[in-house]
Amino acid sequence: MLIISCNHVTGSLAPDNKPVAYCESGETIKFETRDCYDDRLMADGTLLDPQNTLSNPATGPLYVGGAHPGDILKVEIQEIALKSTGIMQALPGAGAFGEMLPREHVQEFTIADEGISFGESLKLPLRPMIGVIGTAPEESSISTHIPGNHGGNMDCTRVTQGSALYLPVNVPGALLSMGDLHAVMGDGEVLICGMETGGTVTVKVTVLNDVSLPVPCLVSDDIFCTIQSATDLDHASCDASKVMLRFIQERTGMDTASCGMLLSLAGNLIICQIVNPQKTVRMELSTEILQSLGVELP
Ligand code: CA
Ligand code: CA
């Protein structure tokens, strides 16, 4: 299996990023990733070699042969393996509690199969997920801190083992990168971080031609989600709802009022994160409903 070392990291998803690895559609690849602090944040709060630290690094990009602009890249997440330690950083001025934090606070945790011990009596089960995963945007370079239609820093808890994420192909080869693993994170990521850690992610990448999907979107368990990011949650919420509505309308011909009724009854809006430069919301709908409507996913 092709393995992409975490020596190959980038701080942006960009059309002119030089590929660090090549594969063909249908191949399985393992990405080694650093944590969002570039593996340099120590338990005492000091940063090793701060001048050379890359913030929120993503491993890649991977060039997928046969991926052309207009195609869709299906990324099936087969396995996420985590390191044995995780770290969190509470930062004054950041996240929902920023003005309540007088100083930075860093804490390291042990990640074990049975979960993460939090204090004396709490054990939090692992829910490994990928915070940053995306393809290159068409023109500009986008920081790995920012989510968008190319994917990026979506911090969506459903980007996890067993899920299939669909991303746009904007440039030849798609240029897939990923990083920012979390051992566990609550929807919203209210402090500013999840249980930040490094590890490996094994994915199968498949190029889909002549397919129309509201990317970025994903299938996880029996749920289909559209994922949208915008300057605020109001806009991200409406966008995630509208792309779901238009997708169902395209496939079924359902009128707007009826489709709106369906989504108002059975679609669930979930906040992915409120802490990045753009906020991310997903709309979830059961795949059983899509199947009942005759909508098949590739
Ligand atoms: Ca993140
Ligand atoms: Ca993170």
C-alpha cells in the first residue's frame, strides 16, 4: 500500500501545490498525519521550534490519476489509527469561552482503546475523526484553517471510519490532503480544539465521472449529509439546507414547497464547528428516505 509520510505537509490547499504521491482511481492509500500543533506543542505549553511550526498541517497532496476538473472524488475512510497521546489548548480570545479564559491552558491526555480518562471519574469513548480533508480549490490557495466547498477544516464529526466523503475535483489529479485528527470531539468544537492527535488514515479514492452531487457531502452510517461553510451559522445553515433541497429536486423533480416540507420534517441541521474563520453546518437526511425517493448514491 502507498504510504504518504507526515514529512510531507502543507499549510494550504492550493492548485499549485506539488503532489507528493501519485495513485490511480480505486487505490487504497495510507496518510500519516501530524497533530494540529505540528506535533510540537508540549504538555507544559511550550512550542518546540516555533519559527518552523506549521499551524494545522495537512499531509499531501496526493495526485489521483484520471481525476479531471468537474469529476468528483469519493474518499472512503477505511481506518483511522491514533497515536497514544492527545493534547488540548484553551486559548484566551478563541472559541465560545475565549473572554472567560485569563490565560492559556494546555493539557495532555492518554488515548487508550477503552477511551480517554478525563479527571478522576470520567471516561470519554473514542470517536476518531478527521478535522481537515480536502482537494485543491480551482484558483486561489486556501489555508488549512479554513473550510469551504473544497472541504478543508470542516471539523465534521461524521468524517470518520466507515464514512464516504465526496469532494470536488477542481484541478487535474484532485490534490487530496488531510490532517488534524481528533480522538474525540463534540459537534461545535466549542473551546477551539478537539482531542488533537496524530496518526494514520487509510482511504480508498475513486474518481466519479459524470456524476452530480452537492459536494462536499458524505454518507456515514445510514445518513447522507450536505456540508456548507459560511461567515456565520445563519448562512451556513441555509446553504446546507438549500443544497440538500436542490439535490433532491434535481433527482426527483419534487417542487420546492413539497421538498421544503420533507426537509423541515426529516432533515436535521447539525453544527459542525463554530470556531474556524468560516463556520460549518451540515444537513442530515436518512439514506432510507433518499432510497424511497429513488435517489441512489454512487
Ligand atoms: Ca480543525
Ligand atoms: Ca483540530
